[in-house]
Amino acid sequence: MVTMAIKAEHKKLTPGSKQLTKQWEKRNTVGKDRVEELRALYEELGFEVKVEEYQHESEAGEKCNECFAVSKGNYFVIYTRKK
């Protein structure tokens, strides 16, 4: 199951966390069916990749957050940084 593998593999990145401010860039928010494909693509392009389950984000807008809340566990945020 994608969700369990992702959670076990990565530490939590939050907007204020030290990890995220160390040159991590938010790339996109994707459904769980595309996570592994995009992770492989970014790694092939030479990036280190972190994946987190989507959490409520103020910049996403209320309508987006409503949809993501209903589909909890089905959306993930991909962060990258240069190796």
C-alpha cells in the first residue's frame, strides 16, 4: 500500500520545520496513484525527494482543502532539493 510505505519512509515536513527550510521546494500535490511515478522522475532528474500526506494548507484555498479533507489519505505533497 503506497500510503504506509510513504509514511514509514519519510519524516514530517511542515511549513515552519527546519527540514523544509533547508532548500526543500514544494513541487506538487498528487493523488496516491501518481506518487511513485513522480518520485522516480524527480530522482532521475537528480533530486532528493520527500513525500508527505497532504495536510490542510492555508494557501490552498478553502475549496481545495474541503476536497482533500474528504479524500484523506489519497493525496500527497512532493518536496525536492538538489542532492
